[in-house]
Amino acid sequence: MIVLFFGDIVGQQATEYLGKRLGSLRDEHRADLVIANAENCAPDGLGLTEWQADALLAGGVDVITGGNHSWDSPDSVRALDNPRVLRPFNLAPGVPGRGSLTLDVAGEPVTVLNLADACAMKTVRATAGRFRPAFEGWRDADRRGTVIVDYHGDHVLEKQIFARTVDGEAAAVLGTHTHEATLPLHILPGGTAFVTDVGMTGPAGGVQGFDPGLFVDGMRGSGNPFAFGVPGLATGETVLGAVRLEIEHGKTVRLERLS
């Protein structure tokens, strides 16, 4: 089984960029499953719109994952109504959306599970007081067949510990959220692929895909980089943050970056 995973898509330009490339990438790699984290793909970089979710799914993405910005766009709840659009699983009942999906891929079941750490979710108003530890979510999830985890987290140590904890049970633990691609690609002893952060699919030359100006002004003025709010998107060339996995019998046998 060949799986392509795309890290945080930032903005509409990056969404269109991926849409233009995805068909040829699927064909070139003979991909059986494509997963994309799209919680930042809204035009302002915050959230996911319903029409963008529809466009990504129609363009060749099979499952969309999310994170702390999954509720930020005006029509985010409608986007989360789509069964192929996920948000972090480890939230209490009643939060809009779902955190896992089991689908048939090349004749076998595959479960995509979206988890997050406390640091990444600390500013999410919609889930205040409803967050559960990632491993608790893993333990409670209905996991069937090959399991692929989007671990949306800030905390490098927690990501690495989680991956070691589920080694041999998950085919992959793929980190998102920081937008900064980490160099090492790991296949752990039990056959679990692990990347601390896949990186963003978005505009280079800024701060996590955003123009640095307001952040810098805020830090210089008061020490708070968010004093003036969130700036517009960066204007640099779109970069691709993505990995390709080869999975056999629920274990990863090959892991590489896409370019």
C-alpha cells in the first residue's frame, strides 16, 4: 500500500498548488491513499472552509485531518460534517466533528486517527475543558486494520514518546502543527514510521506561512508577538511538506520525503 501524506496546507494559494499537482503525484507514486492536514488552508490561513474541503476531496485527497484551527473558519462546522474531514479525536463528546475514519484501501481496512497534544490545543476556545491526553484517545479509538496517526502537536518530546509507545501497533505517526519540516525520517523497530513534523505545504519566507511583520512589531513593542493580531500570509514560493510511505501488513517498510 502506498500512502501520501501532506502536512499543514496554509492558505488558498497552497490549496490550489496542491490541487494542480495531486493528480500527477498520485499517478507517479501509484498512491492508494492520500491524507492532507488542511486546518490552515482557509484564505486567511486559519481554518478550513467547506468549499475548500470539497475541492480537496474532489481533487484526489481521500482524508482531511485537522488540529487546533479546525473550528476557525465561519463555516468550519459544516466542513466537519463531511465524514472524510477529521479533527483531533481526543476531545470529549459534543465537540463538532469526528476524529477517526476507517475506510477500505486496496481491499483492506485502514484507520486514519487524528490526535493532538495539550500544547497545540491550549488556545482552542471551542474545546476548553474538553481535552484528553493523546494516548487516552488512542486507547479509546476504534482502530481497525492499518492505522495511520496525524499527531498534531507542539511538544517534540511527547510526539517521540507517543510514537515509541504505539510502535508496532500504528503503521505511522506523522507529526503536524509546527509547519517546520524535521529532517530525520524514522522507521521504528516495530515497523511504525515516525516524522516529528512533516512540515507545511504553504508559502515560504515568513513565520509558519504568515508574513512576519506584525509578529516582529508586537515583539519589539511589548514583547508579545500577537499584540497586533495575526498577519496576512507570506508571499514566498509555495513549498511542499509531504512524505510517501510504503506499508505492508500494517507495518511501514519504506518512508521518504516528496518534493
